[in-house]
Amino acid sequence: MRNVDKSFMPDLLVIPVGSVVRFPNDDPFFHSIYSETDVDSFDFGFYSTGPGKQVTFSTAGVVNVRCHIHARMHATIVVVDGPSAELLDEHFELKGVPPGAHVLHVWDAQRGERSRALDVPEGVEAVLRVPSER
């Protein structure tokens, strides 16, 4: 997640638990990247141009990332521990969901996290279509 022109690039990441994210500084000035989120909080302090600092994200959850120096800088890292995680458009379809009880978690910046229980019967090829919830 690069620091470029006082912005995070990209400003949204979806990663599995245990992932390491590096924050290189491509700007010709200092940044001070931090997160005060309950899960995987960190504070790098001031650092200059170069390869940056890195964090291992060991807990599932939504991590808000900011810069102490540049108040408008904001990014989100969604750390997931399920068998599948994807960055998707407003409409999506999940195929091949195995039989049994499942929980689908959906997150977006406007509404936060929502979840829905799924019960897929034996012998049914499950296809879940989720339309936009505007």
C-alpha cells in the first residue's frame, strides 16, 4: 500500500489473516502512518522516502489506516479468515458453495459490515446472487 501524492495506493485491500503489508513512501516528504483500529493497531512514526515499513495482520477485521501528518489520507484493509475473499463490484455471484451452514460477510465503506446466514441443502448446487442494496 504505497504512499503516493499524499494518498494510499490502493486505498482498499482485502487480504487473508497472516498477510504482511508494506507501506513504501514514494513521496519526497515524510509520512507517519498508523491505525488505531481495535485489531492489528500500529504506528510507524515518521519515515521518509524508501521501502517503508510493514505490518503483519494477524486478526480478522476492518483496519482503518491514516497519516498523522496528512489528515485527508485514509485507506481500509479488510482482513479475512474465511475460505474465500474477493474485491467485487456491487453485484456478485458465488458458485459452488458446499452444503451446510455458512455466513456471508459483506463490507463496504458506506454501510460497514453486514452478514447473512446461508444454509445450503445436500445435493443442491448453490448459486448465490447478491444484487446491489441501494
